[in-house]
Amino acid sequence: MENWTRVSRLRPWHVAVFCAAIFMAGMMAPTLTTAQSSSKEDVYRQLGLFGDIFQRVRESYVDEIDDGELIEAAITGMLTSLDPHSTFLDTENFSEMQEQTKGRFGGLGVEITMDQGMVKVVSPIDDTPAAGAGLQPEDYLIAVDDISIIGMQLSEAVEKLRGEVGSKVTIKVQRGQLEPFDVTIVRDFIKIRSVRSEIFDGIGYVRVTTFSEQTTPGLVEAVDDFFREEGDALKGVVLDLRNNPGGLLTEAITVSDAFLEEGEIVSTRGRDASGGSHVYAKPGDIARGLPMVVLINSGSASASEIVAGALKDHKRAIILGTRSFGKGSVQSVIPISSTSAIRLTTARYYTPSGVSIQARGIMPDIEVELARIEAVEGGIVREEDLRGALDGSETAENSDGEAATEAAGEGAGEGAEEDAEPVDQSKVDYQLARALDLIRGVSVFGALKPAS
């Protein structure tokens, strides 16, 4: 901590002297090979160049700039040039990150990343202003309050999106090939409810919106409630990870472990292949071996992909939906002082089968695009609706075919009125409806007895 403070206050001429001293020490070290010496010489020359440019900026830039801001900008530039996820966390960003992992923070409620110099939406978080305003995965945010954010660093764009709770911000959105359009959002204090649950026709449905410290306890409680309400009649579990941008690695591991009896959950490999880590499941399946379907889409990233990959590779669940986001890199938060840190990409994630998630994502076992269910015009016609159709009763005489037809017509009219009533989520959400159908099918098939 003290060393960082001291370095951050160095003046350029101090940097130059410091670099020269290290350079001379390197030249005199007898153990260095020629190649090592040449490499170190290049590094020290570049550090000297940095010191020269730093001094010129301080002396000649049109406006006076704080030395600390220049150094932070240099650090930020170095880290963000590596990949979209490495960055410098100043006091404000570091504090916000700590709040976010606890499940409470302020803002719009949207996970974003950088894509070719543009701010791209990974996913809006459920029950937040961003979700309520209709932002979608793969939207591009191109301006904030009529100020372009194209080409900005991610941290700069985030600063533009932030503001006081209750204040409004107008964002210009580019969605696919459509004309850019404006969305006005009221900033709010975000309280993430990471787990929501419901029961559809004897099938437990769990929606996990993010992986925070609340996730695993909420998941376990939800599944326990399913068994309390349904008992042995529970047919299966649907785990919904759509538009889940990820979160804590530890939570991804414990969620996966909750449904696995054994085997590897995930492995990580950094620059040193021998220094990789492997995490394995412990016995115990909270779903008690019942059929499972995991829903994913392009907004499912990072920790979501770890869970989906582990359950898929161990054939514990059927993955349904569309290909996930493909963020398979590990970021380590390294504190530099008590108020700042760097987030640095240090490894890649691999599924139990040894496949890297990075830029590939998780492919669903059954691909189902998001769609809308609409009633077919004209209604349904069956045998009993035909004029003069025979009565279905073996004893009744069909002496009045016209009356039978009228009765059938009245019944069809009642059915049409029922279809017009509001339907539950399972009938609106096409991907969820297919997941529920899949578990029903497995349940029905399991109940079939082979012919003797």
C-alpha cells in the first residue's frame, strides 16, 4: 500500500532516474543472457519514453492536468488495451463493484461490454429500469443525452450512464438493422433479487438473474419449496439462466454442485498451464435426480455458462434456447491500495469436457429461438362441429343433427372466450413453454410401462 502511494507521486524526472538506475543494474548483472539483457533494455527504453511524454504533456498541454489523473489514464489505457474485461478500478468503481457482488447497487441495471469500440448490452437485469425500458441483449448504446459514446473507454461510458437516483437519462440505441432510437430511463437504486421461483403444472421453475452472495441460498430454498408443495408429484425443474450476465465464480460453482453428485465442475488455465485449477462436485443433488432443463440465450454469460456447461457435460440437464454469450475468461480483482484495484484477466474457463467457453459459448442441446405465440384465426373445427355428425354416445340417437351442431357451436364459442382470457407466463414465453413440454414428455414417457 505504501509503495503504491510513493510510486503514484513520482515526478517524470524521478521516473527517468529510476529507470536509468534499474537499466544500469540490469546491464551489470552477470547472470543475464544476451537475449534477456536486450529485452530488459527495450523495456527500460519504453519506460524512459513514457517519462518523456508524461513530462511534455504536463508542460505543454493546452490545459493544466492533475498528475494523478494522467497516471490513472495511463494505467487504464494499458489495461483496457489487453481485453474488454481488464480495467483499473478507482475508489468509486472499486466501491461499486463490492456493492454489486452483495446484490445492491445504484444505476440502470444493465450489464455492458465493449465490442469493436462500441458499448454493447450483454443483458438487462430483471426488475430494473433497463429491463423496464425494453433494452435487449446485443443492443448497442451509441449516445447518452445526445453525447456520442462511440470509441469511449468502458469506464467513461459507465460514468455517462450513472447519475443521481431519480434522474433521467436518454440513451440512443442501435438494434440490429433498425434505425437508432431513443430510450429515456429513470435511474434508480438497484436491489437485485437474484432468485425467483414458480410452479407450472407440477414443474418447478427457477429464474436466476445474477450470481451474487444471495444466489445459492435462494436457489436451495426455492427447490425445497417445490418439494414441500408438490412432494413426489414434482415432475422436474427448469433453471432459467437467460439474460444472466454472470457474477461470482464461487456462486457458479455452488449452484452447479447443488445439482451434481460428482465430477468436475469447471477448470481454469492461465499462462502457466501447470498452475491451473480444477473444482469438483460433492455428493448431493437438491433436485433428487428429477429431469432438468436449463434455459440459455445470448445474454447468458460467464458464471451462467459455467453452470450450463457443467450440467450439459455431465448430462444432468438438457440445455435449451440459443447459444450463450461466450465470456470464458477469468478476472482477478487485485487490490492496489485500500481504495483502488485492478481487474485483470488471468485465466480461461473450461467445461468438464475440456472445451473453452471463450468466444464460443455453450451450444444448446435443443435450439429454440425466442418467438411469440398467437392464436390462429378461424378457430378449431373437429368432427363434432360438422353438421349432422353422429353423436359420440353409443346409446343416444342422433335424431336432431342440427341441434347437436348448434350445441357444439356453443361449446366452441365458450372455448374461444376462454382462450381470449389472460394466459400464464408458460404460455407467453415460447422457450419456457418448450422447456415445460420437454419435462412433461419425459415424465409421461417414464410413466409408460413396457408391453408384457
